[in-house]
Amino acid sequence: MNTLHQLATILRQRIAQLKLTQHGLSADAGISRQTLTKALSGRADFKVTTLIALADRLGFQVLLVPKEIAPDMTAPTEAKPRVKSVVDAAIEALNTAPPKK
């Protein structure tokens, strides 16, 4: 992420994912609603302390990463369970069973 716009997009997506309101988030983060609105606009610069407070309330960690390794870093994907559920096993059995005559 290299721009304020990209950062703001990530913050807005997380707010939507967590179903938070701007009013509630600004209160929880200890920042004014105006400061939050500016930060989420992607056009206004804001303090590092504001970023840290927002990141914390949104479940993020602010981290500086050397550019050499940044391209290799990806967000974790949701792993599939190692053990099949009873439902998955039943569906698989139905899909692999020979057709009835």
C-alpha cells in the first residue's frame, strides 16, 4: 500500500466487514468524527497516532516491512478444514456413488 487512498479503502472495507458505524468507531478510537471522515476520504493526511488507534479498533496491526519482502507477504486465506464434516462426506458419497439402474 503506497497511497492514502489505498489505506482509506482498506479501512473502509474493514469497517463494512465489521459492520461498524463511523460514530461508534470514532468514539472507540478516541478521535473526532471529523478526523475519521478525513482519514476515510483518502485525500487528507492524518497523524500516525490516528492510524494506530483506528488500526487497533479494526483488528489491524501497524507494521513497517522492508520493501524487499513486502511483495511476498499476503493476507492469510481461510483454510479448509482438514477433516470432512458429516455433511461434506455425505455429499461426496452421493456424488461418487454409481448411478442406480
